[in-house]
Amino acid sequence: MFSNVHLAPPVELFQLGRDFLADDDKDKISLGIGAYRTEEGTPWVLPVVKKAERILAEKIEKEVLDHEYVPFLGMNNYTSAATALLLGDQCPALTEGRAFGVQSVSGTGAIKIAAEFLKNALGFRTVYYSDPSWPNHEHIFYGSGWEDRRQYRYWEKKTKALDWSGMMEDLSSAPHKSVIVLQACAHNPTGLDLNKAQWEKVADVCQERQLFPLFDCAYQGFASGCLDTDAWAVRYFVSRGFELFCAQSFSKNFGLYNERAGNLTVVMKDKRNFDNFVSQMNPIVRGMYVNPPCHGAMIVQTVLSNPELFEEWKKSIKVMSARIIDIRARLRKRIEDLGTPGDWSHITSQIGMFSYTGLTEEMCLFLQKKKHIYLMKSGRISLCGVNSRNIDYLANAIYEAITRFGCKS
């Protein structure tokens, strides 16, 4: 029977990781996986996370906490805290009981249960996400049986900037009652975010064409260093009266990559629809994993509910975001100081963990095979992998790739 199973192509990102580990070159650099690294190139367990885990361990020891099942839709204290973090404590949708959360298996799980609910409970059939986008958007909606999956233009290759006119043209021609996946901040993979005026115009189009916003918010606080700034787009749509979903992940801003702590924030116009919603979401979650894992979520809840720990966490977020912003400036300067052909201002105009460099596939393969620099063939790099020890080597390698294969396309 299993002899009939064909070998699937490797996932590029994880193959890069395997190739990096197998490489014994002293100059190798990993720019694939989107996980924070310190200036020393090591993972960072946030001090506030360690404190929260000690608090939880003490509660377990005293048998205040246990490992019993939680409800299908998760722990209310956690989802309430996560939803308030996204929308703001004074958001009318919260105070009026029209907004709530569903605990999920990180942001990926939040998008998955959203995709299932939108298709099976609400009858949506068409979904749009950006071109390019996080690859898992396509995998999730395909796996949930969405046949009409489309993309709206986002990246303008020639200018290495947002294709604003293309994006608006595509959204303005979207079928009525389509689902639109919008990344709230630190767009993956391009690092290009909309400004406030552009978000307002997107909201106008969504309202005119009755498009349902599904926000993906994986980097709140990690992008700009400010939780409120990074949540502005979602809060604006809520203020406009939209019903919407927003998938939240605490992998990046808490460094809880393997704990899978997430939340699906739900905003309704009428709180009387809550019971009906729960009755339809319960079987979706039950059919996937029954109830969500809780250790990572308890860490998040502990921090968000403790004013002292919350303030410490916000400082950690600023440390991480500031390092990425600094690396952007330093890398751009190194590349420009070498006299590298082309305009490199996009490195600093982008935001968040990733930079869409504009390097061609040929250049990227050269960097992988000849320079031991492991980056995506699309030219996306994770800036977390850049530090003082390797930044000059990286800049020189990019210079060599550009001059060898011609100016960026």
C-alpha cells in the first residue's frame, strides 16, 4: 500500500534549514527561518517568559493549576486578554460584548479554523490574499476546500515597492462577499505595509463590495516596537463597523515558537449572534484537535494580566524590534558603501522581520551554492540572521552577486 505514496517536493524553507545545518563552512549564514536571534546569533528566551514559567510552576506545585481539558474554544481569561491586546481595552466592540476570542494553535491554527468557518458556516466561496504572501495562506485555504483562491497585486518588482494601483484595481473588481486576507503589519514576505490613508481606502472598497476582512496579525509589537501602532489597521476597521476575523500569533512577540499560542479574534455587530457562532465553531475545533494546547497560552495570559510583567514584556519587544531596525540601516549602508549597483532604499523602507531584497533567483542560488548564504529563491531574507560578525560578508556577497549577474530586475 505505502509503495503507492509518491515523494512530495521539499518545503523550500525547511530544506534551507537542513542544508544550513549540513554545511560546515565557517562563513555560512542562515537567512531563511523567521525566528528572532540575538546579536550573538542565538535564540532568546525572553526574561519575562522565564518569570511567567516560574509562576506557573509554583501554581502547579501548589495544585492551583492542573492539566485538565479546557473547553473547545479555549481558556476565557487568555482569549479575553489576547483580544483586548489587539483591539484595545476601551474598544466599544469589547465593552459591548461584540468581540471575543477563540484560542487556537498559533496564528496558523487561527487562520485554519477561520477558513473552515467562513466556508462551511457562512458560505463564502472566494478568497484573496496578496501576491506574494505567506505560502501557508495558499496551503490552508486549499486544504479547507476553497476552490476559488485568488491573489491581489502587492509587490511591484521594478520599483521594489507596493503595487498600490494594482492592489486597488484587484480589490475593486473582487466578487461581492469575497474574503480578503490582510496582513495587519510587517507584511510577510515583502516587509511593505500600507499607510493609514491607504488602509482607509482599502476599508472603503471592502465596505462597497461587502468584502469580509480576515486579518493576519503575527507581529504585533515586533514590527514597530509599539503594540498600538502595529494594531492600528485592525482597530480602524473595527471603528468603521466591520465584522471581521483576526488571527493572532504569539510566536514572534513572545518568542514562543514551539508553544503554538494563538487566538482568533472575532468582531460582530450584534452580540446576540454569539451562541450561534459558538455552536458552529465548536464542531470545527473538535474535529481538528478537540481543545488547544495551553502551556504557551498560560505564559501569555500570565504576562498580559500582570501589569509589572506586561511592562517588562513591552521593553523586550522594543529590544527585538530595535535590533531589526538597526540591522536594516547597517546592511543598507554596507551595501551602498561598496558601490553596489541599484537603489537599496527599500531595505530601510520595509519593516519587520523580513526584507524582500529584489535579488533574482539566479543571484540567490549563487549565494546559496557559492557563498553558503541560505536565503529563499524569492530573495526574501530573515534579518534576524544578520549580526555584526557576518554583515560585512553578506554585503560583499550581495555585491558580488549583483555585479556578476547584472543589476537587479
